[in-house]
Amino acid sequence: MKKYRILNLYACLGGNRYKWDEVSDNIEVIAVELDTELAKLYQERFPNDTVIVADAHQYLLDHYKEFDFIWSSPPCPTHSRARFARRNTTESTYPDMKLYQEIIFLDKWFDGKYVVENVIPYYEPLIPAKKRGRHLYWTNFNLPNNLNERKSSIMEGKDEVSKWCAFHEFDFYQYKGNQRTDKIARNLVDYEAGRTILETAMEIERQTNTKQVSLFDALT
């Protein structure tokens, strides 16, 4: 049976990907991450995935035709409400429009199912999205109202990273790179939401293929 090929862009430590094997044992995941330390840890966490250290934005443009499902989580800091709230103490910067480039590109060029995930921004989103929990999702398929996302209590303060370790079932203290560990932990998608979204996409595709086969049988 042909593998269901998934492209996991800006893969980080695979928060969204953690429970995908429970959805199907017939998936092939290609993960793209620019931070070499994150890429190494992701590979250790998911040894059966192919991990590529590269610019995810460019990789999408070059390879989108090779996949059935694409998940993209572009960097969120320039869009976040938290950054805007600290605008008097942080450097001013333009919102990174790669987010919207990828949404438009996938919507018009990609034939499979896609998800682009990001934070709720400090401005009105330029393209309407589906709000679920603390995140916005741009997709070309309907999402359930309930993503089974677990409620995370406020984790800032003492032992914040330890709390995130327990929540995401990953030891963030392994990370020895240049990014802030607490920032990485906060930005991971809840694995239950990741599982529900992939499950929804694959079920829609399965139903579509079943209907197509039934129609073909009727015609013959």
C-alpha cells in the first residue's frame, strides 16, 4: 500500500507530530527544521522520520508536489500579542509575511490537505482562519470544533520548563542550542490537537476515495 506522505515544516521538536503514529501506521513523515540542535533532537524522538536541516519556506516551494498532507507552523514572534504588548521595550519589526505567503500558496497550488498553524495575532488576521484554543489554523478542510486539546494551566514562573516537560512528555533540558528553552516549550502544538487534525484530514480523504471507487463501480 502506498504510504501517506506528510511534510512537517518548521518541525521544532514535533509537538504536533507526537501522536501521529496512533492515527495510522502507513505514514511517511519528512520533517524540515533549520535549527540543527532541534533537528537532532527531533530525529532522536522520531527515528523513522526523515529530518532535513533546511529553510522550510523554500523547501515547501521546491517539494510541495511530493506530499499528500502538509503541516506548516511558521515562526510566530512577529505576530504575537505578547510582543505587541511589550512594544515599548522591544525592537519594532514588521510582521513576517511568509505566514500569508504560505497560506495563499498552499490554497492555490497544493492538491492535498494542508494546515498552517500560528498564534492569534495582535492585529485582525489578513486571511480568515479557524480559531481553536490559543491557536489559529488555516486549512482547506473542516476542522472539528473540539480538537481534544488539553487545558494547559499558566506555566510561567518557577519551574516553568519542568511543567512543560511533563505536559509535552519531552525533556526540554536536552536542548543545548541558542534559542530560549521556555520559548520552544510554549510554542509546541498540543499533541492531542495534532493527532485530531491529522485524523480528520485522513478520514476525509478516505471517505473521498471510497466514494470515487463506488462511483467508478457504478459506472462500470
